[in-house]
Amino acid sequence: MKGYQTFSSIESSTTTKVKGAAYTNFSTKEFNPHLRNIEDYRRIWDVADYVVPPSESGSFFVTTNIVITSNQTQSTCPEDPEIPGAVCDPNNNTCQAGTPTLLGNGMMTGACVTSDINSKTNVCEIYAWCPVEQDLNPLIKNKALLSASKNFTVLIKNFVEFPKFNIRRRNILDTSNKTYLRGCHYHPRTNPACPIFVLGEIVAEAGEDYDAMATKGGVIAIIIEWDCNFDYDENYCIPKYSFRRLDDPKAKLAKGWNFRFANYFSDNTRSLYKVYGIKYVVIVHGKGGKFNFVPLLINIGSGLGLLAVATVIGDIIVLYVLKKRKYYRSKKFQLAFVEDEEGSCKDKTDLAVRKRKNENCNSDCPETFKLNESQQTK
């Protein structure tokens, strides 16, 4: 911050565009053996599939892992045995018709039936979208289905205005090269001005491992910092980028980022998706400075005032705080004695008059301060 400048905050708008495609054609051995719909996961994924929702204000979400429950219909089926209160005993049926299961998927019908997930377990039958979701990681070894999304790219367009100076800037360089954006990728050292970022490199710059983060998801901040000095040409006003993780990777409960949505094929048929992914939040802040006489004069006046105060404070410390304060005091002040009409001695450095009774001032005053005989005569 420069004392001779006036400053303007920024007003910002950001848009993003993600590109990339992945093919999740894993072998049967790589899928979780408990999945009942492996073929639903073998498919091509493009930007319309993994960016949900398609557009957000100041952020974007990329799917990295997913649980698919396809072709659900409204009917009756066994509840998931992992749901609290879903397990029942046919000999002592506790399933109450018309009652929802706690944290469950539907309404109880009152029947106690065999689970379609574990045949040795009995659960309450429910009226719901059936079959119910199997909340299982699709791949073994806790691997994310869309870990290939680390190679996807995002173009971030950031428009800022410094309203005090009526200056507008954007994070894309003004260049006559029309193919510039087709070949550049951001790099903090070799290409720090490029607005196209590889998702895996963003996470790496935040100090995280993309594969580990992709399984349960998380939140990454993309920070765009504008710190501009408009005493120079506007073209030197270029943003700087930094990255950090916002959520707690060590959280024991509700870790990561996930939500559900459904694709409907009719009023009674749908496919349910539970998606895990990384939410990228774009945070823009900064300021611009420009020379102005008013802050210059104010800071000069303040500096002169501080110099006067500094002298007083220095004297107080030297004369009353330091160990050698008596020595400094003797050097700073010179004692002077004069003789009054009655012959007594007065110390000019003291407000009180020191009276020396029955003694002549010439004999009482220190030798260094006795008046010269010739001066007394004069």
C-alpha cells in the first residue's frame, strides 16, 4: 500500500467452462462384487454428465464418483437393512403400516419380508421408488469411478471493474493470437497468465492428492488476486492465482461433498444418482491504486506530526526509563545559579527557590557556576 495513492475496490463476475471426456470401461474384477447393475457404470461420460448443475454463480462442480440406481419405479420392495429400524422379526412384526422408516427410503406397508440384499435378514417392506439405492462404492479398493477427471480442463473467465477509476479488466490477455487459448495451460512459473486450468493440477497446487480426494469429494478454492498499480499502464494489471482446500479432509462424520439427483423417463420411472465430486469455488478480491495529491498531503502532514511526538516520547524514555537516565539528564540540562539581592542562590532549573541562609552565594554555589569577579563588578 502506497501512501501517495487513492484506492478502489473491485466488482467482479466469473464464468467457467469445463471440458473433457472419460470412458469407465473397467473389467468385472475391478467392480464391487456386490453391485447388481455393473453395466450401468460402463459408459462414456462427457461434460453434460459430470458437471452438475451446468452453471453456478462463482463456482462449478465436477463429478468424481457416483452410485447409480437405475430404472426405479414406484412400487413395494424390501427396505435397505442398513437403515436404522428396518430389520424386523416375522414372529414379532414391528413394521407399522403407513410409518416411514427413520432415514429410510419410503413408507412401511406393515409386512416383514426377506431382504433382497442379504437373504438371511428380514426387513420391513416399504412403498417407495424400487429397488432402493445400494450405497456402495462401485470400484474395489475404494477407488473413484471418474478419477480420470483429473485430466479435465476448465476455462475461467473473470471480469473486474475498478469503479473509482472507471477501469475494466479481465483475466484473459489481450493478444492478436487467435489460437492462444487452444494451447495454453496454467502453470505458476512458466505460464501464470493462462486462464485454462487442469483440474488435477489445481488440486495438486492446493497440496492435495486428486485420487484420494475424488472418492468422497471435497471443496477447493480458486483465489484470484488483483493488486494493480494504475500509475503504470493498465496492461500491467494481471491477476495472480492461488489454491487451497476449504473442507476438512480429516473429518470423521459427513466427509467430502455429495448429493443426489434423478433423471426421469416417465412419471413412474427414473434413475437415481448419488454423486460425489469436487466443488471449485472461485474467490475474487483485490484493489487498484492511483496517484492522488490528497492522500499524499495527508500522509506528509501525519509524518511531520509523528516526528514531533517521537521527540517527546524519546525524551521521556531516555530521561525517566533508562538505567543511565541521570547521566543523560545531566547532559541535557545545564544548571545555572544566580545571586539575588539577599545573597541567596537560586537554581533556574527548579521552580522552587532554594534559599541558602547565613551563607554567601559565592561560597555556596558550585565552583563551575560561580560568577566571575569581573562580571560581578560589571
